[in-house]
Amino acid sequence: MKGVLVDSSIILDVFENDPVWADWSEAALVTHATQLPLFINPVIYTEVSIGFQRIEELEEAFAGCGLHMLPIPK
């Protein structure tokens, strides 16, 4: 499976509209999304979740982002 694993710092830059990094991070996501699928893993999901009070808010933020969850290895 080919794709790009997106680090939590990139996602948080965009979600929090970081004044220094948001534009760069969003442009990087757009650039890579045109070439390969974008993935997160359970650790990245958990790191990002700390910024949300409710799971529903987190799920809404991720909805439509084009990020795919990698399966947990067995």
C-alpha cells in the first residue's frame, strides 16, 4: 500500500489555523494528496484527539479531510 503518513503536527497546524505553519501544512497536504493517498495511524489520531473535548468533534474535524486510517497490525 503506497501513500503518505501525515504527522499530527501537520494536522494540528491546519485544525488550529497556526499563524506560522497553517498555510505551509495545508499546501503540503494538497500537493501530496494529488499524488498519493494520505494516511494516519491510531497514534496520530490519539495525538490529535487531545485538542478536542468530545469524540464527535474530532470525528467531524476528520470527516472529509481525505485522511485514511491505517489498520492496526495484528
